[in-house]
Amino acid sequence: MLSIEKSLQTELQQLKRMGQERRLPGELKGVDFVSNDFLGFARDASQPREGTENESPVPNFGGSTGSRLISGDNEQVKMTERAIASIHRVEGCLLLPAGYLANLALFSALPKRHDAVIHDSCIHRSCIDGVTLSGARRWTFRHNDLNHLEELLKRNNQRSWIAVESLYSMEGDLAPLEELLGLSNRYDAPLIVDEAHAIGVWGYGLVSTLGLTDQVFATIVTYGKAMGQAGAAILGSQTLMDYLINRASPVMYSTALMPLQAALIQRSYTCLDEQRYRNDQLQQNIDQFRKLFPALPGHPKSPIQPIRLSLESNRLNQLAAVCQQTRLHLYYVRSPSVRKGEERLRVCLHSYNTKREIDYLWESIKPFIYA
């Protein structure tokens, strides 16, 4: 055991020397430009309301108790799945406790050993891990490069799957979904779209907003970002849901989503429909930010706005000190999360950010951009 501990400590020290060590930050207190709570639903839910006790009673929905195939199935979860399927206008919906598990379930169960999953170079790690578990070949096409994707589709003589995000979590830009569907149809390659960051910001997601639901083979929506909850749903045909129940290990062998969480997810859709003003506030903040930071690569309506900023260790330490002094919460993305030389500040904007906070952000980081 001592030799193992020493080996782990050596590796951690190496990460620290390389500037790649990660630590849990604790609860964030200050100006939030880092969380995925784009519309403020999670923030509002965590604040005690005036005239009420800090701890409101929680309805007793019961626990999950096990896999849905054994003891964890529940009428509340089924009711929520039916409601979500109706909202998104799909045949089937399957709820899981997290977006990571949803992608792991889908990508580990669908592709076969001789298939090729061709995914965008910026896709989330959970998709990559799922493909690895499937044993299928994994090919990468350059970010949003349709010509490169088509080259790979032509090269493959077995079934191909295309995997993308609708709104990319590090780039802040959108996938060209209509053009991707053209290639999907031409090469009989089912398209899978991860809507984790688009759901809520673009209504029920970019697939739904563009009217492409019937053409996309499967969609993943997660609720831990703009929707202010946790958990995720896989959307598609009922045949796909039945297949995953029989073949997807995260569905078969993990504890089911709690019924209370399913009820909260269903309520978050109601909040989304009834509180559209949050989207207006968010867009106003994005517009203000982009006036201060012109020519950014992110989409003009995206709450994720990356600022390319490759800093040496001493400058990065200075930036961290400024953020600590000003209580600004920012996320500096470094290698290996992004390629060497593509380090960036990932700024997340929210409906609750104020004009003063956005101006404050500009004044604080301007010296590092133009140094």
C-alpha cells in the first residue's frame, strides 16, 4: 500500500509542476462567470424566500432503491418521461441520474465492434468514454468541418455514427445541424446530438428550435445547466428506449433517478415556459459582453464566450490573484482539456449578471488580453 501511495503522490506532484493539478474550489461566493446556471433557476431555488422557513418541507416521493429493472422503477419517473416525450415531440424518453451516464449508456450500447463513431473534435469526454466501452472504432473530424467529416464517411465501409454537440461547451459555437443531417441521410449514418448546453437557452434545445426532431436519431438533454436541476434524458424512438433498457449497462446496473428529481425536472419545464423573461435578460447580458469583447469566436447568442488567452505561469498566477481580490469567478481552461496553445478563459454569462458586473469583468481582465 505504501508503494502505491508513493506512486500516486509522485503523479500528483508532477501534475502540480505542469500546472495541471485540479482542486475542489468549495462553494462559490462572489461574482459568477463560471457556472452553467445560465437562466438562474438553480440560484433562485437555493435562496430562501422571504416569509418562509429556510428549510421547506420536501414531498415524500420515496427513494430509488435500485436499478429500474429490479426495484427502482416508479410511476413518477414514468409520468415525467411521458411528459418530456410529449414536450419534445418524440416517441420515447429515458431518464438517467446524470448527463455523463446518459452519454455513456447511449454510446456504449449502440455502436458495434466494426462500426465507426465519427465525432467532432470538441465533443464532450463522456461521449468518448462511451465509444471506448463499445469497442467500436472512434474517428474524429475537425471541429465543424463538414468536408473532413464527409471524407471519413466515404472511407468507412461499415456502419457510421455521427456524434456532435449542438452548443459546444468550450468553443461557445453551434453545430451546423441542417448540413450534418444532409450527410447523415446521404451516408445512412445516424446523427446523435448532445444538447446539454443548448437546452433552456434555445427553448427545448436547438434541434427542437430548428424543427429537426424527426430527423435526428437520438438527442441527449441534461438538466444540470440552464434547467437548474440534475439528471438527463435520452430522446428518440420507443424502439431505441427499449433497446437501451436491454443493452445499456448504466441503465441496467445503476440505481435509478430518484422520483423527487424526476418531479423537479418536470417542474423546471413549467418554469422555462412561464419565465421567458430570463432568456431576454440573458441575451441582453450577452450583447453587452460582446460589445466590450468584440470579435470573439463564440456564437452571438451563446452564454458561453471563450477568450483565447495563452498565459505563462507567472501571468496566470497574477490573473488568479486579481480574480481572488475582486471575487470574480472565472474558469481558465488549460491543456489537456484543450490543445496546447488554445488555452482560454471560459466566460459563462447568466440572466442574473448585472451591467456593473460585466463592466467590472472587462476592467479586471483587460490588462491580460492586451498585455
